[in-house]
Amino acid sequence: MGTRTRGLTDEELWRFLPVICGELPRRLRPAAAAAALCLGTGGRIGEILGMRQKDIFGLDGEPLARVSRTVEKTREKRIRKTVVFDWRTLGAPVLAWRRERLLYGPEALFVGEAHYTLWWRLRELYGMAGIKPRALAFHGLRKSYLQRIQAVLVRKNGGNVTTPILQQVQRAACHARLETTLAYLNDGALEIADEDALAAFAAVGCNRITLDTQNGKKGVENDEKTEKQG
């Protein structure tokens, strides 16, 4: 029976960030960039590998404050999720990898990078941070993002977990069923006990998160866009 993935603890996160944002050999750079985007957007690895340069950078080549990824694609439509990305904390590996990929054309950010190969490179990055890679695939970085969203919202709500909070995390995860989100959050959910640890959420791109209001006008700062396929 397979091992379920888990999210990074706070201690592991603080050890992992300097590794992926530091100087790395070329073979590790695509995995570091993919890891940063997983941590900063909560995207599935397949969604991350499908991101185009124009999803992350503007026409002037500057990084976009809000990056986009495709979460569902059919013959008739493409549904995209847009989310704030913390360039200050997580941008270095993405920028480093983009500089190399410009040689391959404007769209080729992860073209030619196989998920399986990136996973083994990610294991190396975990090892460099002194983290045992067991149960920490790219999906574990997605869990890290979602668990910290929950932790921040619960703290802002006086420590109370409510259905609206869980639904906000569900929307951030792009889960069709709330039960799926609950499985993520109950599997090694974080206990954030102090303000220093709470700052971890800023390191995963959630630094504009707000609680829902009764009129529904505020929430996790991301949105879904539907594009017609031409």
C-alpha cells in the first residue's frame, strides 16, 4: 500500500527555502523552480508543468504579481486559477530557470522536463535541506500551501474552524468535493502556535488572505477564469 503524502513542517520549510533559492547546479534548477511554484500557488505538479511564461511574466518580461495556471481543460473551455505569488520569498528559482529557458522560446518553461525526473531531483533538494523525502513528493508542497491557508484563516478567526474557512481552502485547492479538502487538512494539519511561525504563510504566497464576509465579497485572493477554446 502506498504512502500518503504530507506537508512540510515549519522547521522543514525554513530549511528548504534557502536550498531552492540558493545557487544550484543546472540539473536541479527546474525542480527548484517547480517546487517554488507548487509552494507559492498550491498547484498540482501537472498544472505547474503546463504553465507558460506568459502565465508568470508580463509582456515587458517583468514578473506578474498574480500568476495563472490551467486547472481544467476541455475542447470547449479552459478553466484557469489566478493567485498571488510571493516573488520576494519564492521568486529566485523561477527567475533563474526562466533565464535559461528563454533560449528555447517564449513558451518553453518546463517543456521537455519529465515529472519522474523532476521528482528525483526534488528528492536531492530535500536531502540538501536535511529533510527525509519519504511522503514528500511535489504533492506534499501543494499540501503545505493549503494547510497554511487553513492555519492563517483559523488564527484570524480566533482559533475557530468554520465551514466558510474550509470552503475557502476548498476553492484555493480547486477541489470539487469538500471531503477531499478535509482529507488534506486532517492529514498532518499544522499547529501554528506563535506569531513567528505564523509568518510561514507569507512564504507560500498567501500574504493577501482574508476571511469571508457575510456578503461574500472577500475571501482567499484568487479567482477562476474561463477561456473559450478557439
